[in-house]
Amino acid sequence: MQKNNPRSVVEQQQQEIQRHVCRNEAVDFFNVLTGPHLLELTDSLLPEHRERLYPPTVALSIFIKQALAEDGSCQHAVNGWAAQRVAEGLSPQSVDTGGYCRARQRLPLEMIQSLTRSTGEVLCAGAKSDWRWRDRSVKLVDGTGISMPDTPDNQVQFPQPVSQAPGVGFPLAQLVGVICLATGAVLDAAIGPCQGKGNSEHGLLRRMLDVFCRGDVMLADALYCNYWLIARLQSAGVDAVFKQNGARKTDFRRGQQLGARDHIVSWPKPKQRPHWMTEAEFKAYPDSISLREVRVKGQVLVTTMVNENEVSKQDLATLYTQRWQVELDFRNIKTTLGMDVLRCKSPQMIEKELWVNLLAYNLIRLLMAQAAVGSGVMPRDLSFKHTVQMWTQWQYLVSGTTTGWHRETLLRLIAQVQVGKRPGRIEPRACKRRPKSSKWLKVPREQAREQIERLGYFING
């Protein structure tokens, strides 16, 4: 019996995926995931499965669509899938959400994580030289908090802050992300409880340091400016730019003078070994590191780029102003995509939901990068929210058709809306519009119900 050629088997598998894409069975997102860079990876990560109403391609694509929808409920997602099946001439089946929720649970977390990291890597590696800073890859680092439903399982994995009373708080996770400055793509992320050893932003970042390559530049705020991280980056050939940590004093009268408020100083290794470090690791760190400190625009910056002839004070100041992009990226992820409050009831699905949101974010960034190439603008100049709106509306056009998804037209429309240029913008961190004057619940809801039944009212606190 003649054996199948491995190459022909792979080609058959890829053709099968493309067949599903052409039939719109993947709710159009696999038009992006099965591009030339991601087709083989997507194929290799799909689990073995039997034919169902929600095979992995459909379940993942609906999950991504759900992350981008203003109504992110499972019922809305299932209703949309039933409507699309009717548009394609298929039976609508049931609109009960049980089958879809079970299909989401079957999706391997590793597949979603790999697709997210791979899309980020493709975007970062494909960034044009004029998108980069001095033709170098700058990677932003920052952390944020993520809330979720108050369920017993979520409370065990992600306990609520100790400042909140039992029964009236919400589980809180901490997320640290590494984001490409040129394209805005998420390269990697780590999630953990908001408190406890090993779950600080530094602890989460240590899990992801492999994403930094020799020649990269890490750009972050003062929280990350410490000896241990900088020494590790230097040993890996990675440069860094941070704002000076407020706990460290800067004396420009010391060190090697490079100019006004610009010098090279030596930071000695701290005498106390951190709890997360072994004795062997502690001894392997150098006794001191040489760093450059500069004062620009009223703030002190710390960097490993000590050659003032290659990188001037103004270059460092310009670069650090772009650190604010990571705040805007997290705003897009949390506010535009609605990830500030997750929906799932178990820790396993919480982590899966988070990574699907990051994958959806990267796919939008991929569309923005493609639109930027075709229009000759920078990806950061394009509007993320406009791209989300354009893509979600575009699916109504391509749903149920076999004429393709009009890629070039979509990219031209995405490039038409650009964000405003507001350098040096200053705004207070305060809201003008007042919230509704509702009472805050200060006792567990069950206790409040019991008091209302017994007394006709409840004592709030």
C-alpha cells in the first residue's frame, strides 16, 4: 500500500482549513489567521476534533468576535452564528448557549496563547525601519488590574484586595504585558493574583524576559527601574530606558560628567538577596553596573545607553515620551474591547478569555499595520476603535458570500481615519460628568436580601 507523502498531507490539511474559510464557517476571522504567515501555525495548533456545530475554528472565531462586540454576551454571539448560518443557506440549529460554552471550554489555552504570541511576533518582526526608533525594536512594559465575577473559584485563584470587605469585593488579577512600540502588538503577557509573593509586576515580568532579544530596548516607567532587572538586561545585550525610581537619589555632582545634568554613574549590587533569587544567582550578578542618568523636562531618566554621541539627551527625552503609548494600548484593550471586567466564572476560563481578548487585539493591530503599509502612514497614526468598528461592520458585507472579503477595500477604509496629533497634551485625571447617586453595597447581597425580607429595608454597612 502506498504511503501518503507528508507534504501532500500537510497541503490537504491546509486546503481543508481554507475550504472552511471560503465557506465563512470561521466567522471571517480565519481570513486573517490563515494568511501566509500564520496558516501553517494555525493548522498545527488546531486540536483533533469531530464534526460539531461548533468545531474549534468556529468556536475560536466566535470567541474573538465576542471579544470585539459591544454586547459581549454568549447569547449575542450564538444569535449571530445562527443568523450567519441562515445567510449561508444552512439550518440555524438551536440558539441555546450550552453547546457554544462547552466548545469554548474545549479550546486549548496553549493554542490561543501561541496564536497571540505569534501574531505579535509577526507584527514586530515585520515592522518597517521607519516605524522603529533608530531602526531598533523598542518594547514597552507595563501592568494593569483586571476585575472579574465574584465566584468562589475566582476568589480562590485571584483573591480580592484586603482593603475590600468580604462579600462586597471582586476578585482582581494583575496583568503585565510586553508591547511593540512600532506596531502596538502584544508580544507576551503574564497574569497572576494582585497580591502575594512572586505576583508583583516584577515577578510577572521575569516570566517573560525571553521575549527580549539582543539589540532590543525596554521602555518602562519608574517602577521597573531597579538594579536586578537592569543588570539582567545588560547581560542579555538589551538596552533600557526608565524614569528614575523615587526611592533613589540622583546627584549630578558625582560620576563621569557628559554634560549639563548628564553623567555616568556606578550602581553597586544590593547587599541583600531577594527572596525569589537563589544564592548561586545572587553571586552571578556583577558587583556594580554603569548607567547614564540625565535630567530632561523636569524628570530624571536612567538608561544603559551611555554613549552621548550616539544617543543624545533629546533622543532619550523623545523616546520616553512614547512610553505613554502603552497606557493608550491598555485603554484600547480594557475600554474599547471591554476587558476591564471579564465575564467568565472559573479561573481556567478567565485566563482563556483574557488571551482571546489579546488575540483579538493583535488581529486588529495586524489589520492596522497592513493598512498603514498600503497608505504610507505609521500604524500608530491609525485609530484602533475605528478599525474595530470597520471590521465588525465589514462582516455583514462578507457574511454569506463567496466573492472574498474585499481586503484591499477594507484596508483603504481603515487608513482613512487617523488619530489627532496632540504632542505634550496635559489633562487632569478627573471626570467632569458625575456618576449616578446610587448607594454602594457595603454588606453581602444575601445579607441585604434577608434584611429587606425581615425589616422591609436593609442596613447598608
